[in-house]
Amino acid sequence: MFSRLCRATQSHLLHQSKFELFQKRWNHVIKAQDAREIQVPVPHGNIAGKEWGKIGGYRILCLHGWADNCDSFAPLAPYLSERFHYIALDAFGHGRTSHVPPGSPMNYWELTCYVKRVVDCFKIEKMSIIGHSMGGSTGLVVASIYPELVDRLLLLDIIKPVAVPLQWQTQSIREAIDLHLDLERKSADPKYQKSFTIEQLVNRYVEAMGGTISPEAVRILMKRGAKESGNGFTYSHDPRMMIPSIMRFGIQEQREIIKGLKCHLKIIKAKQGPLYEPAEWIEEFKAIYQRQCASYEYDDSLDGTHHFHMHHPEKVAPIINEYFARL
């Protein structure tokens, strides 16, 4: 059934592409401001996202960070080269992508499976990835597990996936299980269903991020990050997203996974962005990238906090465009 849905999605996109060929030459490119919605079927619903640029051209996947959605790339998109076909996805539990079935925990390493579903649906043989934060971590795993798929990987304000120290593993798993079961009970209780105004959601988001993201940027995210609830609105993300994954990889597992990384890699690190982990782990992985990758570049020249690609897209985009101009 799902393969038929996927073929239907491809047929629809192909029909649209054929139609566009009859338009004036300039019309075969979808402008960033006219980015269109896409859906890729999964057994429990759909992976949602947007596409723009040269439809049918070389694909660049855009993977957003935790608690964001694909509109994280909306401020950046108009500045990006129109040579490429950009596909920005809502990660599972985020934006308009279907939530995982009730009773199922969310493990972030499964994001790789979601990306592979999109790759298979679009019949992508070679691609590149732009990943911000969690999306960058996902990109690293995808490029390591499927090295034949990824030409270039560009990470925004993330250097490596966050690891759980071995001595914390047992405690972390126990806490995650207890939080998951507690959230299940609360989700079935109407007294925990709250609603807010959009501005309240914006302010709560800014506060949760420690003031490192602007209200203007959050308002962009709320276009697909909020949904109606009662007499107001609530966040559209899956509440299970807010609790730790039950299964998380430690640093040793990450060392093994990253052995498959062969693509070109560039990291753009915001000067005021977080590092998340001990400096020795960060430097160790930088050295691995230097040894293994087809090429490796590290750029920490830009001022800005974690969402610098939303706050200063005009400064981030030229670096991205120059990197992908080498394709």
C-alpha cells in the first residue's frame, strides 16, 4: 500500500514537472517564497516538508534542529542558489509530520530511517545535506551509514551528536522510561490539555531556549509549529519529543558509526553557540573528520547564537552557496 502511495506521490510530482516544462524557462524554478508542501507516506501517516529551487535537479536535504520544523530554513532559503532542488523535512514528532503511534517511545536515531524513506520515495541516488543541530547529527549518521548516498554534508552549529557518558546510561534509561509512562498517563487526562495564544507560545519558546532565539524567528516556526487546541493553540510537536530517548548511543558507539563517514564535510559554528560536550570529545571528532572525510572545513567566523541561520541568513548563505558551488 505504502509503495503505491509513494509511486502516486512521485507520479504527481512528475506530472507537475512535465507541466512546468511547458512554461517559460524561468518558471521551472520554484522560488523560495513559493515553496510547496510535500508528503512522503509512512505506515502511520506522512512525513511532511517543503521543496523549492530547481525541481528535479540535484537534491539537497535540509534537516532542522530539535523543537523546530522545516520553516527553520525559511529565512535562509531566498539567499540560497537556485541551481539545486531543496527538500526540507519536518522531523518525526515535529511540524506537520505524523506523530509516531501511541505507546511508542521516540528514539532520535530513528530519524535516519525517516530520511531513508524520503530518499527511496524520491529515488535519490546522490545528494547533499544541510543540517542544523539535531538535523546535523542526523546528517552525520546518514552519511556514515549510507556513504554512497552523500556527496557533501554541511553542519550548522553542531559538531557531533550528543553522547551520554557510559556511567550515566543506566540512570538515563530508567528516567526516560519513567518519564515516557508518566507522559502517557497525563496525555489521557483532560486537565493536562492546555491552550495558549500564539504570542504566549512564542514567549514560552523563547524562554525555553534561554533567550537565544528571537521572537521573530519563533513566529516563523509557529506557522507550522502550532495547532488549534480548545479556545486557543498549543504546540504541534509530539509531547514525547520533550523527554529523553530511552535508547541513546554513548561515545564509543559514535566512534564506530562515524567510521563510515567519507563525504566532504563543512561545519559552520556560531561563535556564541553551545558546544554541549567536553572539549576533548569535540577535538577527537574533528581529528577523525580530518583523517576520514574527502575534505573537511571548520568555520567559526560568524557571530551569533544557535539559530544564527535564522537571525543572519544573509551572512550564512554565502558560505553555504560557495561550498555547494563546488558540486
